[in-house]
Amino acid sequence: MDKVIEVKNLVKDYGNIHAVKGVSFEVNKGEIFGLIGPNAAGKTTTLRIISTLLQVTSGEIKVFGHSVAKEPDEVRKCISYLPEEAGAYKNLSGKVYLEFMAEFFSEDTNGKTEILKRGIEIANLGERIKDKVSTYSKGMTRKLLLARALMVNPKLAILDEPTSGLDVVNSHQIREMVKSFSKQGTTILLSSHNMLEVEFLCDRISLIDKGVIVESGSPQELKEKYKTNNIEEVFMEVVK
């Protein structure tokens, strides 16, 4: 099976703070892989390193065979990253924001038009796409930002807490978007502290706590191994 991400013995220190302590995992082509755990577990730090935004203290990461440390430009050509606290330009309309972002991904008019069209379809905001982002609810803004991340058809989408702070309806819609893109061939790495949500979405997961991977496998494998009803209960068994 093709490896999209290979993380080996990843360590990240911030001075005397050890945020990530020798993490290793692999993500296969076409799957949804979840890195899950509580706040401050090391999830976001790991995603930022894979996205080339942070340097490693030690260890090795490859994305589609390219070293994150040595070939960051090649890695960036393959990925799209949605941070948990991402924002959009509030004085622009949703459509103009997507149009502005499309400028970065295509040099010809036809390419930009196609990317914009795809972004509007993914956001699915109807006529509200023409309104200023400042008038959007948090759910609408998050859908717009997810559309920005996915409209370029990335080979790998890295999503940090994609439904953080959203209500049930908006969370469901974003989960359906993620599943749809996975079915179209995009490999997805996502982080979340919502273990039940990730259980619903992910083919495989790694549970991380205090910077260390404490368990990995498919949700079903882990539930059977620990004789539990859900992944939240698995986590409580592992870290107790």
C-alpha cells in the first residue's frame, strides 16, 4: 500500500517543554487518518510540522516520498492545510475570498475559474456566498474555509479540528464534505479531541497523549481489543 505520510521518531521541543516525544505513524493513500487526543496532547504541533510550518527537533517526516525538512517546497505542492483557528478576510464576500485564494493556485484564467467554481460548490452557501464574511456564522465561515482548503483538489488535506465549536448540523455537513473528498481520492489527515466524531470518520487512528502515541489501529480493532463500545472508552482504558 502506498505511503502518503511517514513519521518516524518525531520530537519537537519548545525550550524545556517537550511537546512531541518520539511519535511515529504512517498514513496510506486514500484513507482518512485521525490523530486524536485531549487538548495539549501534541496533535496540532504534529500537523504543523507535517505542513512545513514548524521545524522538527529530531526525527524524520516524508510526504509522498519528499522530506519535510529538506524538500518543503515539494511537500507544499501536494498538500492543503486548514488550521483550527483559521480566519477569512471579513471585509470580502465569500465569493471574492475564494476568488482571491484561487489566484495562488493557477496562472491561467480557465484554471482559476474552475477552482473558484469548485470552491463555491463545496462551500454550499447559496446566495450567501455573495455576502461579506463578517456577516457569516461560525459554521458558515468554517465551511468557506474548508472549501478553500479542498477546492484545489489536494493530494493530501490536513485538517486541524475541522468541526471545532460547531453545532450538530454544521458538524454533520462538514463531516459529509470530508467523507466525499476522501471517496474522490484525497488522502486526509485530521486531528480532533472529539473521539466519537473521529470514530465515525476515520479508517485508522492514533491516540496521542502528552506527546506520545499510546495506541493505533482501526476504530473497530481498538474497540474489540479493549472490549469497549466506543473510542472514547478505549482512550480512557489506555491512559488510566
